[in-house]
Amino acid sequence: MTSTFLLLESKPSDTPGRKTFIWLEVINWVLFAIFTSVYFGLKSPILGALDTVLGLVLTAWSLLVNYRIDKKAALNILPRFLWLLLAGYVSVYVALMNKDMLFDIGPFIGN
């Protein structure tokens, strides 16, 4: 499967939505890179859940923008979107069921 960026590279630089897509992807990968630090390093399931849900929203936006540019390239983002649907559900559940050491609050449901 061809990379989404390679498929977009062949498009003219003034293609509508191209810059938006690139910025959305940059922000998405920054969120992905900091997840371990906020969740495990800061011991904050709340920040981990916020990071994951924000990543889900930005990935959905990225998918829509990319779909308008190149439907084939958008298919490359679909697995990440599906993964983040599951990860978003799990991370919110974990945040609700566990104490957040950073904010010293929780759990909100359960014990």
C-alpha cells in the first residue's frame, strides 16, 4: 500500500485541503509521541484519555480532508481511525475507573 504522504506528494501544492491535512497529521503524530509521557510518566489517565480522544477527532478530520483530495490515500488513514475508536473508548473507561495521580482525583466510577 502506498504511503498517504507519497500519494499527496504527487498533488499540486495548491490542492485544496493539502496543507490542512499535513498540519493535522503533524499534530496527530505529536499527540501519539507524547501519550506515553502523559499517561505513564505523569501517571495521568485523564490526560491520556484527552490525548487519545483528541487524536481520534483530528484523525476523523484528517480522514475527511484527505478523502476530498484522494480517496485511495484516505484508505491508509482508516485503520488508524478504527484503532483510535477502540483506544478512545478504552482510555476514557480507564480514566473513569482509576485514580489520576497528577490531578489527585478519581476514580469516578467504581470503588
